[in-house]
Amino acid sequence: MTSAPLIDPFMRAIDYLRVSVTDRCDFRCTYCMSEDMTFLPKRDLLTLEELDRMCSTFIRLGVKKLRITGGEPLVRRDIMTFFNAMGRHLESGALNELTLTTNGSQLHRFAKDLYAAGVRRVNISLDTIDTDKFAQITRWGRLANVLRGIDAAQEAGLRVKINAVALKNFNEDEMVPITQWCKSRDMDLTWIEVMPMGDMGEEDRLDQYWPLSDLRARLAETYTLTELSERTGGPARYVRLEETGQKIGFITPLTHNFCESCNRVRLTCTGQLYMCLGQEDMADLRAPLRMNDEGQGALETAIRTAIALKPKGHDFDYSRQRPDGQMSRHMSHTGG
Ligand code: SAM
Ligand code: SF4
């Protein structure tokens, strides 16, 4: 069977798959979910065995980097079975990196096992280092648990990156303290601009929107910023803070167009493949996966057909004071 690499119509090689393994979460971050979120029936989710076959097929087609996300990936029952299964692709050299994005709440339980499975880096989402504000923004989260998870991750040898969503009137005053805290703990830091995902109401969304151009300008009042040319094929741009040597990332899907170098696709926990975070187009891969034919031929054909439809870019736009291109699905569905 052919295993030519996945190349989309704009000649972008697709070698990065982000996989949401559950839509469930033990937090209810205000910008991500409503408090009374309805989750998918469990029978709609891909089983761990199906996730293994799906990811293994993508890896056979040239995916080199796998990021596990959700929902909260570490609340999925028996998730270590899946991480351990993916570890075999690291050992064979087919996969270069296995990583995850987590809220950190369960990390103290899993850090060692994740390292043993071959994970070396984790992204931990954390928008404030103030206990009360943390409880407010995550609704159900407790900062102490996450800090315990960060300790465990570092003790296990995992490199930690903090992802913070920039939120107007919420963490503006913590920009420098969070930067200093990351420096003191030797963690990288990336700021994310809030995106119009989910039906949370237009006014709320605009109220929360703190453009990273503004954050960056304010950071430059405290630090000397040097633009780095480093690119990851994704939406992040980096600067170095000359005073501390820290590398700070900015993910600005709304104010900066990053689509031209996009190397990634996203798989939902129900087996839908989204070719672009900002477009509704998706392909169902669950049906061909479940055909379970010899060699997964139907699945491979469905993946290639989907990649051939990857759009050039997305259309998020706040500029008309209305979140144009707003997506009705939640980030926890597609996987952030
Ligand atoms: N539960 C895990 C976590 O929080 O890291 C993984 C899934 S979460 C959906 C992935 C990332 O998406 C998190 O960093 C979160 O802050 C971010 N996110 C969620 N909703 C967002 C939104 N509306 N705009 C920007 N980022 C968002
Ligand atoms: Fe859960 Fe992550 Fe969404 Fe927060 S951002 S509610 S932790 S999925």
C-alpha cells in the first residue's frame, strides 16, 4: 500500500496531528465551556483501540508529531493505555514527538507514567497564579492541584510550557508576575489570544478580548523584546526577553495570519477530522475506521481525500466589532 506523505493542495506537508481524546473536563473555564455543558454520549467516542488504529494510520502516512488534548485528556479512563501504545511509534522512530496539552489537575498522578511512555514536554494551561482568580476563571479548578501537577511534571523530567489565555480585565495585571514566575521555575510561556469558539455570546467574547499586540507593547515597557525568526508551522511567534533570556510565545489567530505555514490537522474524539481550526469543514473518519478492512485502506483513502480539501486559511475577524467567522463548536470539541 502506498504511504506517500500527506501534502495538501497548497503544498503544505501535514505532519502534525492534534487529537482530542475526550470532550469532558474537570474544569469549566469561562471562555471554553458553559457551566452546564452537555457532553457527548460515551458510545460516540472512539475507543482507545480505535484511537490507536487511527493515530497509527496517520503516523504511517507521515505524521511525526502527535499532541493529545481534549477536553481534559487526563480525565479519560485508562488514557495511559493509549499513551503507552503510542510510545511504540517513538521507539520505532516513526514518530518524533508525543506530547499533550492539559489543565494540570491530574498531572501529579500521571507525570511519571507519561515520561515512561516517552512524553518529554507538556503544555499546561494556566491563566492566573492567584488562587481566587483561578477558581473564578476555571469555575471548578483549584490552583494548588495544578501547582502540585507542575512540581510532579518537573520532578519526572518533563519540560513544562505554560499557556495563558490573555483576558481583558482579568490577567492584564499579571503579565509581569506570570513572566517572572515562569522564569523562576524555568518554564516557557506562551500567551494565547481568546478565540470566538462556542456560543458564549458576542458581548462576553468582545469583553474578554485582549489583543496580544497590546500585551506585547506593554511587555516592551518592562523588557527589551527581540523578535525571533523561529517558526513551528503553527500560529506561535516568539520573542526573547533580553533581561532574562526567556522565550515568550504569542498565538494570535485573530491579529496575525499564520495559515500559510500550517502543517496540522485536528481529530475530534468522535473521529471527525478538522482540516482548519477556523472552518466548519470536516471529514468523518469514524465510518471508514470502523470498516476495519485489511490494511485500513478505506481509512487511508478518507484521510487523503480530507487532506486534499484543507482550506488555505480561516476567517476569524474581530475588526468589525462582531466576531465574524465565529465557530459554533467549542474548543473542547476540536481540541485546542
Ligand atoms: N483541557 C486542556 C487544557 O486546558 O489545556 C486541553 C484542552 S483546552 C481546549 C486547550 C487550550 O485551549 C487551552 O490552553 C485553553 O486555554 C485554550 N482555549 C480554550 N478555549 C479557548 C478560546 N475560546 N480561545 C482561546 N483559547 C482557548
Ligand atoms: Fe477544560 Fe481546558 Fe476547556 Fe478549561 S480550557 S474547560 S481545562 S478543556
